[in-house]
Amino acid sequence: MWALRRAGNPLRVRAHQAMSAHARANLEVLLNADANNVAEHHEGDCQKLDCCHQPNPLVFHSPFSSGWFMWSRDFSSEAGASSGDKQDELEEGFSDLEVPPQADKKDLGLTSDESSDEDTIDAIGLSEVEADAKPEEPIKKASQSTLLKALLESPRTDVAGAAKKWLNSGNTLERSELFYVILCLRKRKLYRKALQLLEYVEESKLLDLGERDYASHVDLVAKVHGIYKAEKYIEDIPASHRGEIVYRTLLANCVSIANVKKAEQVFNKMKDLGFPVSLFSCNQLLLLYKRVDKKKLGDVLSMMEKENVKPSLFTYKLLVDTKGAARDIEDMEKVIETMQADGIEPDHLIQATIARHYIFCGHREKAEAILGQMEEDDITENRSACKFVLPLYALLGKSADVERHWKVCEANPRLEECLPAIEAFGMLGEVEKAEEIFENMFKTWKTLSSRFYNAMLKVYANKKLFDKGKELAKRMGDDGCRVGPSTLDSLVKLYLNAGEVEKADSILHKLSHKDKIKPMYNTYLMLLDSYSKKGDIHNAEKLFSKIRQMGYTGRIRQYQLLLEAYLNAKAPIYGFRERMKADDIFPNRVVASLLAATDPFNRKNAMSELLD
């Protein structure tokens, strides 16, 4: 049984109470809202949309229970900071805005979009498809694959030529080789090359393609050309291979960019075609609504009950993370109890998620109990836990424990341990130690992906080390690192912390257009917050419009910051309530007070008098 029970955690008693023959019914009850909790929530300075937002109906064709699985409205409906941007950019770790509770600070207005989706992204896309499709026969190592080497060295526009030359040299393309090369190109984010290779294989009829091959093709088209091109390609797939895997791949890509309308259309299309409601598809919808509309989570759970789709560990991870991000620790613990009653044991990832939410809600003892159980009796024998506990101990401010765990790894570090170590020492302010780890990595691996540069750049940005940050950014360019959303986020923060707001805006604009990067939602919020504090209405409005153009809608935080810009400029704003209503956004307590303070027809109120 889970280590928390052995630790005498208060969950242990309640877990036995949750046990019953109707475990699924328990899940319904445990996820129900408590009227008292909602009332208490309204008393605080809520900055969450859902507390006042009336639910919109789902477009699913099947009817849902209106009573079971209804979630509390105290969830924030703000989406993930990335809204699904791919995906080495959504690294394991913590958002820049995440800081643990401190004695001299009350609520900092942190919302779920700043905390929770990074470690769930790996479960979307084709991970499940690729795992199932892995060939039984052994495949070559990267250094032995001459086809991979030829494609990596070829120009972006001549993959077909490189593949022809490779075949004309006497090589034969086996299915295992194709699978491995495509997988390696995916890991390097070389989606265009992977797509061109698949297109060449399909056009040349070098292999008989199956449904999973076509699903991989759909995924690559979606990544390179967008979901509408991918949907069009599906029409060209032979009917015999146009099955569930193809459509669920399209669904996963709709979810990854948080396109709610298209995701729901694809899901309904799958039902119309007679495909059974699968756990994979349900998890995709849960992940989508966790980001954009948490009120609909209950409807998906109700559908799972009706279709007899049992939750998986990933399902529970999403639910635990949602409750934790909403600061609803009591209900989070009840979800954990139900997971245990279902016989599902949490892995290190979900334990780390629970510990993180405990830390952010000020439950240090509970967090430390989980971390202790993750270590088990001897951390040297359970080294796999190190990468999870390093940043968590740093959040707790326990430098000695961070040092203790890094010593287990330091003599022979693994790549996946170095990243959280850099983050951990950076959070503790031990920048030199983070730099030492970063530089030592080059002795072992020679070249590093942009993820590790980004981790170091993030440390410099957080600690306002402007010169070092600029130097590292230049080094990234010299080393040929790809600039992605995470790099852009750190660069913007670096310049904002140096007081160079206009330069930060320029970098955001130029890099996002030049490199066709979709910036993270959090990146836009940082810049909008800076304009808001300056009372720069012109640039705040421009940035607000850009955020909407990039598809980040349905989030109340950007409206709050725009209102604050008008308030700081001591300027009235006309028709803002109507703007929010048109966008299906309803004011919470904080936004309602800002609306009153900036109302041109009600200028003499308490807040305006104070400013006057």
C-alpha cells in the first residue's frame, strides 16, 4: 500500500472510510461541490473565473447526468500557461510565478495556469500509439543508423533526395528502421523532416503502411501544417486504415493547442463512426477541460461512468492536480482516497504533484512526509526519486536536503537529474552551484539541448542577473540552440526584471514572428502586468488584443490586468462589462471591484477617492 499510509498520514483513516463496493460512485460523491466551500470561497479575494461563471453545455451528443460529478465552482478556468505548446518547452519543474507561501505574504493570486500542466503533457499526442507500435525486432542505435545520419545531415527541403541516395547505395528500408528514424526525428523536434520521410515512403510505396503509420502521418501533419490540414489528410487515408487510432491522434493534437470546438467535433465524429468511448479519449478531454473549462470535468467523469470506462493513474493525476491547483486540499485528499480504493498506486510523479500542492498551500509537514516516503529507506537504493524531490526540497528551502540528494547523483549524474538540480540550486539562490552543474554536463555529453540552457537562463532571469543572462543567450545562439517558448519566456522575464519593458516587448514580437513561436500565456501576462503597473493603456490594449489573437481566450487574468492599467492611468474605460460578456467572461470579486473603480459613470467611489 502507498507509503503515505505507513507514515501515519491523516489520509489513512479517511481512506478506509472511502472503501466500498461502489468505488466509482464514491468518486462521484468525493468530487461534488460543497456549498459551504463555495460560500467561503466567495468571501476571499477570489481571482478565479468559475466562481461566478455559469456553465456552458457540452456539445457531446450523449446526455450526461446533471447531478453526479458536478465540480465546485471554486476552480480557476484559466488554461495552462502554455496552452499545450510542444513540448520540450513544457519542461518538468515549476512556473516562474510559483513561489511557496511565506509568513509575510498572503495569497499571491497564483492560479492553476501557473502550476500544473507541465508534467502531464507527455501523456498526450502519440505516446500511447508509439508505445503500442514499437516493433518486436531489435533496432539499431543512433550511431549505427546510417539513414538517420543521412537525414540529419540533409537540407530541410531535400529529405526525399537524401532517402533516395541512401537507398541507391544498396540499403533496404525495414519497418523497424523507419520506426526508429521517425522516433529519433520526433525527439529532436524535426517534425518537418519526419513528415517528409513518411510522405516519401508513402508515395514510393516502399512499405505497406498500416493504421499506426497513417496515425503517425496525421500527427506530423498536425504539428507541421496544423489540425485542419491533418483533418483533410485523413480523408485521403484508405477506409480500411481510417480507424480509431487515426482519429484519436487528431483529437490529441486538438487538445494540445486547446482548440475546444475542434476537439469536441472530433470526439463526436468518433462516436458517430461507432468507435467506443476509450480511456485515452476521455483523458484527452479531461486534460483539455482542466486547462480551459473545469466545470466540464464533471460531465466527462459522468460519461466515463455511463460508458464503464475506468479511471487510470493519469486520470487521477489530472483530478488531483486540478483540486490541488484550486487550493482545495480537502477534496484533493478525497480524490487520493478514491484512487487508493480503486487499487491504483501513485507513482513518483503523482506523489511529487501532491507534495507540491501541499507546499503551496502551506502544509509543509504533509509535504515532508510524502518526500520522506518517496525516498523510502535509502535514497541511494531509490535514486529514481531524486529528480522529483530535488526541486521540492528547494521549494521548502531545505538546502541541506538538496545537497544530500545531489551528492547521490553528483559522481555519475544522469541527464534527467541535472535539470531539476539546476532548478533546485537556482531556487535556493546558489547560482554558482547551478552554473557548476551546467558546465560539468558538457564534459559528459558534449552538446546539450535547449532545455538545459533554458534552465540556466531561467535561473539568471529569476535572480535578475542580466549580464549573465545576455551572455548565455548569445552562447545559445552560437551553439545552434533552437529558440522555443521557454527560452522566449526567460528572455522576456530577464529584460522585464532589468526594467527594459519596451525591449522585452520587442524581443517577444520579433522572435515569435521570425521563428514562428507561439509564446506561453505566462509570457504575455508578465509583459501585460508590466504595462499595467505603468498605466500604459495603449500598449496594454495592443498586447491584450495579441493575447486573444494567439488563442488564449476564456481566462479572466488578462482582463484583470487590463483593468488595472486603466486604474493606474486614472482613466475611465467604456463598455468593458459588455466586452467581457461578449467573451463569455464573468467578473469575480477582484475584477468586479476594478470595474467599479474604473466606471466612468461612478467615479466617486472609495477606491477612486483614495487615488484622487
